[in-house]
Amino acid sequence: MTRILAKCGLTLLRAKRAVEDVIAGNEVTLVLPRVTSRDHLVEELAAAGVQGKFLRKRPHIKSKSVAGKWVKKVREGAGLTQEQFAVVYGVDLKTLQKYEQCVSIPAAAVLSYFQMIEADPEAVKRLRIEK
């Protein structure tokens, strides 16, 4: 596994430490500078007995119109009106409307939050519900 990670641009020392962490039963998160094929890397890691996963990349938002369309897609994917989305996910309604009307672009943290909602709206909703 050390060689697999080194092929992806990690130093041998960093790759060795990652392997040691995995052997100790820890979850390891790595930034791999050179990955030619995610599928091939996952296969190689699986052959070594390790389950490899990739974090989603934050959407590449270049303009207000792209941001607005994506935010609206996230909201509609959750099956909610603007008002419902604002309440359920704790987003200011006027701010949400500005995003969707292409007036402003969400900050990086907001993009990450919306990405989590896009991936699993029900899980994020459950996290927000008080017990």
C-alpha cells in the first residue's frame, strides 16, 4: 500500500505513516497530489485490503448565474420551497433568494453546506432537529 500512495505523490515517510495508522485501525484522510484514475486507485487499495473513498469536490462556481442555478437545483432536489428550505436548513430567506436570483455567490463554507444538503438532504435535516 505504501507504493500505491507514493505513486500518488506522497513521500514514502507520509505513505508509511498512513499505512501504520490504517494497521492501527484508524481512519486516514490524505491529499493525494497525483491521481490518474480514481477507480483504479480504489481497486488497488481494495486489493491491499483497504477501502478507499474520495471526498466530493466543492462545486466550481465561476459566476453568479452558475451559483444561482446550482443553489436552486439543491433546493429543488430537497423538494422544498424557498421558505421551507430556509427554515429547515437555517438559511436566511433573503440570502437564499439573492443566491437564486444570481445577485450574489455563496461563500466557500456555504457552498460546502449546500453540497452536504445536495448529497443527503434528510441526513442534514435530521442533524438540525432538536431532541
